Amino acid sequence: MNVLFIGYGRMGSAMGEAWLANGLVDAVSAVDPHPQAGLRATLYPDLQAIAPQAFDLIVLAVKPDKVCSVAASLPDLICQDAVVISVAAGITCDALDQALARRCPVIRAMPNTPVLVNAGCTGLYADARLDATRRALVGQLFDSVGRSYWLEQESLLDAVTAISGSGPAYYHLFSEALAQAGVLLGLPPQLALNLARQTALGAARQQTQENADLVELRTAVTSPNGTTAAAISVFEQDQALRQLIQAATQAAHARSQALSAV
């Protein structure tokens, strides 16, 4: 498989380099005017520098306001046999189809930043022209940097954006607040930070075990009348934490919908 990335920043290169390292693709070419050093991909400053050739997969990893113009500028030879994947939030398959003049099947992907450490979560949606073989192959590629999930409705990508796309920032914020709380309790700042980080890592590993149940994991730590129960009772008072999370994710969802409507 011959892959072309348009944009090879941190997220794009994390995916492309992982695909190469795992032997999932034969070659990766990347257009990026500011390339990083030490990469396996063959790098080009612009599309014009690429010798005429066909690609099996083209990943558009540019800013949302440039996706459609880049798609429209792809030469016929480059995209004639390709599947185009956009990782840009808010750009619909219909908009991509129009920009591409329906020259190839389109996939929207919503990966999150943990793909940088091979622990990503990616929502995928494809138009009806994508065959089962290439669908399975694309899923395998994104599974190599975490886990991927195919969606049957494109509109659900807004919800994916609100939960997993933006979600890492929520967990980072909680860990930040937990470390600050530790300092207020008298812990040295670095120790408080280390405790928050390692606790987040341990909890995440427990959650991702096969058949893990979140309620059971929580109750296993929460002894009656113990220290954890005292803290949980504050979080759960009037469902304050749950309501705050619902309000926050609804705000992210609404913003994603607004971007899609532009």
C-alpha cells in the first residue's frame, strides 16, 4: 500500500510512522513544508514536488479551512485509485465529495491525541462507495495506534468529537486539579503531580481490561464510610459532577455541529 499524507505534523507523523514500523504499508510520502528530522516517510515541500504516481490512500491532515481546497487541487493521477481520509473536524463527506469531484471514496476520521503514544481512540465513517476490503484495512491502520470504531451515521462523529476527540483534555484537567489539591493538602508539588499522573495511568489500565465494569471498579475502591466514600459523596451530591460533565460534552457537541454547518 502506497500512502500519501498532506500535512505531516505530530498526529500525522505518529500514524504514518507507526504504519511503516508495523509493516502495514509499503511506503509513506508526506507533503510538509516544515518536516521533522529522523522520519521514515519520504518528505516533499509541496504536491508539485511529487513525481506523478498513484496512491492507495491519501490522508488529509491539514487545518479544516484548507481541507477542501487541498482536496480539489489533487491531480487525477494521484487520487484515481485512492481512498481519501480526512482527519479535519467539521468537514463533511459531502463537502469532501464536492471538492474531489467524486473522484474517489471518502472517509472521515476523528483520532485523538493519544495516537502519539499508540493509545488513541478513533471514530471512523465512510461513504457508501468504500468496499469491505478497504474498510477493514483502514480499520487495521487506525487500530495500530490505539482502537478504532466504525460509525453507521456521520452525525455521530460530533458525539465522538465531544467524548474521545476532546476527552483527553478533560482527563488532563482532572489530573491537573487533583495535583493542585494535593499541594493544598501539604504535598510537595512534584510529588502531587507524580501521584496524580500514576493514578491516572493505573485507573486507565484497569478500565481497559477486557470486560472491565466501571461501576464495579469504582465500588471496589469505595469502602463504606471510608476516605473514598467521603470524596465520592461530594462528587455525587445532587449529581454535580455528572451534570457538569454532561453540560461540558453538550457544549463540545454543539460546537462540533456548528463547525460542520459552516
